[in-house]
Amino acid sequence: MIVNFIEYLKARSRMVGLFCCVGIAAIAIWSLTVDMEEAHTWVERHVPVFWGLFGFLACALIIFFARWYGKAGIKIREDYYDK
């Protein structure tokens, strides 16, 4: 059942991407309506959608680091122990 669902989403990747972009935009617009009087830092109070941007950049940095680390030598051939 889950395999069918994943295949369904793969076949409609443009629709899934559009849905995700619309969702992110909706969350960003909604976050502009939040009262910032109780913000703890200057950045939270004055930069709109700060935590969304922070989370996205942190995620992108983790992905970049993981790819670099994998290419740097952590990934080895499967027959490594056979030789």
C-alpha cells in the first residue's frame, strides 16, 4: 500500500512540489500575523519568518555537509572486506 502511494507521488512530482511551495508560502504568510511583542531576541522581533529561514538554511547546511562527508571517503565499496 505504501509503495503504491510513493509511486503515485513520484508520477506527480510537479504537483507535489507545487503543493509544498504553496504550503511554505501559507505558513510564511500566517507567521506574519503572529504577535511579536513576546519575542526573546531582536532577530525574532524584526526579521519576518526568521525561524523558517533559519530552519531551511540549517537543513540545507546539514545536507551539504552529509554529501561532502560521504564523498570524502565515508562511503566505500561493498566488496571492501572481500579483498
